[in-house]
Amino acid sequence: MNDELMKMLTFIRLFGLVANWDNYLDTAREGNYSHVRLLTLVVEEEYRIKKENARKMRLNRAKIPEKLVMETFPFDKQPQLNKKKVLSLYDSFDYITKQQNLILVGPTGAGKTGLASAFLIQALNRGYTGRFVEFPELVELLYKSVADHSEAKLIKKFASYDCLVIDELGYIEVEPVQVGLFFTLMHKRHKKKTTIITSNLGFQQWVSFLKNDHLTAALIDRLTENSHVINMRKCVSLRPKFDQT
């Protein structure tokens, strides 16, 4: 391949063709492929490469701390977890196609974040957009956006993700303005996008950190209207215990 041709292929972003040029020439010389079949092979390989690159980009942009997948979740160490329910939700993929919410409630270290990440990664691998964010970070971003009047833009951004994981809801108390903005975000996602929430607190305890009875009730009502709750309250911590002696 001459330099000029390489420049043209690079400009139109046919990187697979650049990388496999010699292999395609060898295939053509062997004479086992018709012109149509060879061109189809080239197009299919470019398509595969671009899809894979797009998948990797979605994963990177999702900002998932640990890219854990369902196949590696230690169900054997969590006998109190309803494995059948979790895998049924995962395999059906209804949580995305029907814009259903998932709410995982249980103690710290039980694997809530790992399961939420696995559901999100499945969606990303299938071509959907998504984002992972911890609840304290989300409400802090919403709070800061008020200062420069960018709250509408920020809410629109988080409302647009096909699958949004909000991790560890309930660890911090929030200001009234943060509660209002968070409720607005959840309202915009209601029945339109999938939201996955993990929390160490049951619904009846949410008012303790949201500090607003009316909005808490409205938020829970919207979140649970079209959702699945995965109860992990009796699950044990999977984190290693260190000898303190």
C-alpha cells in the first residue's frame, strides 16, 4: 500500500482495512473469494471493529469503578440472595427494553455495586448508553450546577442515559435544593429510562437523609411504580476481614 492510499484510508477511518490490507490481498490472490464475497468480508470486518470500538468507548465513558460481570458474581457465598430472580432479570433484559428500575437494598459489602455494574455493563455491551455515579457525587454535581445556572443542562445529560446507576444512596444528608434537583432528575427519567439504585437503607429510612417527607414519598412512588426490588438485607459482607489483633 502506498502512502497516499494509506492517508486516504486513515482519513475515512477505515483502520481495519489498513491493518489487514496484506491479508486481504493474499485472500484475493488465492482466488477462493468472488469480488462480492471479498468486499463483503472487508465491510463486515470494518463493521465489527467499529462496533467493538464503540462498545469500549461506552464502557470508558460510563465511569464504572470496577467492571464486574454477572458471570463472576459469587452467588455461592450469598445463599440468602434470590439468584433465580437476579438471573431472570438479567437474562430477560426487560429492565432496559421496558425501562424498568432496579433497586438493590442491603448492607455494605454485600455485592450491590457489583450486581448493579453487571446490569449496566450488559446494557452497554448491547449498544445502550449508560453511566455509573455515586449518590454523593451526583448530588454534589447538581448542587454546584446551581452556581453557574447549568442545572438544566446537567439534568438533561443525566436524564439522557439509557441506564443510570446511582450507587450508595443514603450515606450523606443532602440540602433541600439537592433533594429538589435529584427529584427532578428522577421525574424526567420516570418510565423513560432505566435507573439502578443501590442503598444500605430501606425505603422507610430514606426520609432520614432526604429530609422531606413529601418529596421522599413522591420519589419512592415513582421509583417503585415500574421497578424490581432485589432484597439483599440478609446477605453477608463479601469483603475480606482483617485480623485486628
